[in-house]
Amino acid sequence: MMRCFAFSVAIAVLTLSLLCSVLAQTAGLDPVKNMCIRLDHQSTIKNDVLYIDGGTQTFVGKNNNGEPKGDISLGYNNYLIAVNMSTSWDWKRNISEAIINKTANPRTGTTPPVVVRGALYQGAPSDNNIYLYGGTTSYLNISFPGFHGSSSNQYSLWSYDTVANDWNQYDITNASSERLSSGAYAEAPDQGLAFYFNGQIDNGSSVSTARLGHNTQVFVEGMLVIDTNNQTARNLSTNQVTGNYPRVRGKMQYVPGIGDKGILVYLGGRYEEIANFNDLAVGNLVSLDTIDIFDISSMYNGSSGTWYQQKAEGDIPAPRVDHCLVMASAADNSSHNIYMYGGRASQTQIFDQIYVLSLPSFTWTKIFEGSSPRYGMTCHFVGNRQMLTVGGWSSADLTSRCDWEEKGVAIYDMSSLTWGSVFDCCEPYYTVPEPIIKTIGGVANGSANMTRPMTDWANVGIATLFKSTLMSNETDNSSSTSTGPFNPSGQSGKSGEIVGGIIGGVAGLTLILGTIWFLMPERRKVDSVQLVEADSNVIVEKDASNPHPSVDAEVSIPEAAFQRVRRPTELGPVMKTAELPGPFNYAELP
């Protein structure tokens, strides 16, 4: 819940004049003042501050309601941007933004990386830090001021101390020796746990992968679980939910209060067979008619955890990638409603839609269809009932025009189902909107009538997780997407042509095996792994001796896979990046 209190005194004392005098030296590349569009960034909210890290960004002299005034420059957000969320604002009038310089770690002298498609976590409530995991270095414009190539793979986890205003780095190569990007991520801040599901490596992942071809992405199986309390990580196998078809560009939502420690709900994304070589930017999209659920409490005691698969009902959305998720629960917790906004199925099929997946009924309800599509944004629950969207864009063309939402943010009221520019920190609490009530029954404050799937639970395991029972003694297998190992026939047959640098083909089997070796050099043999399948929709992996099973063969990536990286045309001469005063520079922007 967002509280209404004054922004930090430490921020308030910094002035706009200091910020502007320095940014003037960077020839109109202020990521706040000169923002044209922003996408593929990572963001989180902590202590009433929205933090936006990295991402692809274009810059312009002035953005006039989407019409650029001056030339558009393609580049990156080299900073951490902070937005005051402690008081109400209207982005058209009085939003308060600040720029935080990514200064070197005072303990090592290493500068935090500038990445796209990573994850930003808020950490536990008692922790002053936010955490940056993964991401990849973009080579869209290597002449952009401050550009640095791929960094070492040793430190894929970074923290920013929001009180001390400094950065730190952590070695979690025991769990993954490469920096992953494009994975689905979620967080259980009440437990100090952060999750990163599957993902990819490419030529921007680290110095060790820099020779990969420009359009080569290697999809990676597994789910990283990062304990932000002690900055350690472990890697859980996801083979029994994805098989040989790892996923990228999907999304994941944490839902507390279900089971002993809450659940993760995975939605959307693209999958590819591990052995498939595909350089044609064509991918298979994960169907949204079957939902993958992970029981967080099941991953303890040496287990890789339990995944369930449940058939969804209702108005099933088209498959997609690059969407975003926000969850709002009824006052009595009789329904947990996951709002899914935007995304795309191809370069040209981009959505301006909002669908809601209601649990525990597993029903979809379409609540919005517009004409301003968007992908590559992030979303957050703010205030008491609003969804904040950050960034995103409407086409594969990044340099023809600007975002009409000039500050790169928008507000959607999840109860009144209306878009606007005003964030209300003290709006009344969330109530279930009428279209969802028509689907699941009940009233605005809850009392949902549908408290189970219409066609019954997939099995007794998921029924027990939701404190329910089967309607009959026979397990309903109609919701199964796999009978044992994952079967791609349970995925959508729909393919999408996604913009080349984002959705490219994966390399051949030898390349993949070599990458697995890159990612898991310290792991032991899989001889002791025991698969326990209670029924066709419950997937459990246990390994009492080793929680991180992997291949034991060393297979190198063939030289043919390392094609010369094709660099885009330079947009201008390399300029030295000016250092902002700070580290925290506050700006009140009109």
C-alpha cells in the first residue's frame, strides 16, 4: 500500500539547476528531459520510489505529444531514474523525477553495467538495497556516449543501497556462470526471495559470449532463486515444465497466501526446441489456455520444487511476449486477479489489451481493448488500486516518432477500468470491477462464487494447494500439457515473427550443450536425480545430494557459431559521458 508522506530530505535538497548544468554537456541526451521512447528496461518500487534502470531509449530535443522536435538519437538509459511515489502526481503537470549516477563500486572500482531485459528487485522490507540481476549489453548503437561492451560474467548480481547511495556486486556463478536476459522474473519480498525463470545468452551477455553472432540467442533452462537476504543463489531445474523447450520473454507473478509460502504464476513467452537452429526470427508462442504454477514451499529440503499445470477457462487471450503483469486481490481474498497488459505476437501484431486471469477459478476476462498498442514496458501495483505502466513502444520502428505519454508513464485504475495521467497515492482500496464479477460472481468486495476451475482441478495436488478438493475421484487429465516430460503440443501452434535482435533463432544442439557447460561449470552428475510424478499434472524433481543437477560433459561452442557481429551505422562521433553530480540528483520537471 502506498503511503502519503514527504519525499526524502536527502533528495529534496538537490536542485534542478545542478542537474541541467551537467546534462547540457551531453548534447541533449538527458534520459528524463530528452526522453522520446523507453523500452526493455527493468524497474521496481521500494519505499515509495519507482526505480527505472537501463533499457533501450531514444532521445529528442522536445517531445510534443509524440511528435519529435529535432533529430531522434538511438541509445540507452545509462542511469538509474527515481520517481517520487510518496505523493500524488499528474505526469502532465508535476511528476518528480531524479537521476542517479551509476558510480563505481567503492570496494572494487567496478562500474555497474548498463543492460536491457534484465530484472530489478526491491529486496526485503528491512533491506535498504534494490537488486539488479542479469540483462544484456545492447549493440544497437556502439557510438552512443558512455557505451561499454559486455562486462565480466562473474558479477551478474548488483545492488544499489538507497540510503548510502552506493553500488555493490555479488558472485553467484555457482548457480549460473553467465548473465541471463529475457527471462521471466518475480519476487516474494516478504521472504527476501527473487526468481528468474529460463532466459537466454547472446553476444551481449558477457565477454565470454561476445563472439556469438549478432542474431544468435541461446535459450537456457532452469530457474534461479536469489536470496536477497544474503545475496546467494541456487538453480532449480525446470526441465519437467519446459522439457527441451526453454522459454524467453514470458512473465511471472507472485501470489502470496496460497500454499505455505505463496505461488508463482507463469504466463506467455516464446519457446524453442533446444536442438533447433533458427536464424529467421520466427518463434513459437506459449499458449495462455494452460497455466503453469510453482509452489514456492516445495523447493526446500533439497528439492527442485513442484510445478502444476491447470487448464484455464473463459476468454482466452492470444499468445504473446513482452507484456506485463500486476496482481490485485479482492478484500476477502476470494479472488486474486492478475492483470495482463499489452505485449505482441509479431513485429506487426502488437496489443492494446488488458485481460485478467482470476484465481482460484482460473478464468480469463477481457476488460479493455484500445488502439494504442504497447510492448516492452514494465508494470507495478501502486496506490491502493492503480496499475502504473512504465515505458514500452508501439512498433518495431524505434526512431520515427516519440511516445505520446511524454514522461513514459501511465496510470490505469483497476477498479474503475479507466486510463489517466494522475497517480493517486491515497485512492480507495481495490474493489473487483463489474466485468470480473460477471465472470466469477460475488460483489465488489469479494465473495466470489467461482472458487475452483469450471472443469475441476487438474489433480488432487493443485486442489490441495488451493485448499480445495476434486469434484470426483478421477483426476481430470484434460488440462494436461504434458504426461511426464513436457510436450510441445501443449503449446500454441501459433508462430510470431519478432524483431530480429529480440527474437532470433537459437543455435544448433552443439552450441546449446556448450552453453549449458558455460552456465553450469561447477555442477555434478545427474545420476542421483529422482523424478517423482504423483500424477500427470504434478511435476516434482528431487535430488537429495545435489540441488543443481546438470550435464557432466564439457562441450565447446564451435567456431562457426562465433560470427562477426554486425554493427549498426554509427549515429555520430563517440563523446565522453559527463559525470552527474551526486550520486543522487533530484529534478522537479514541469
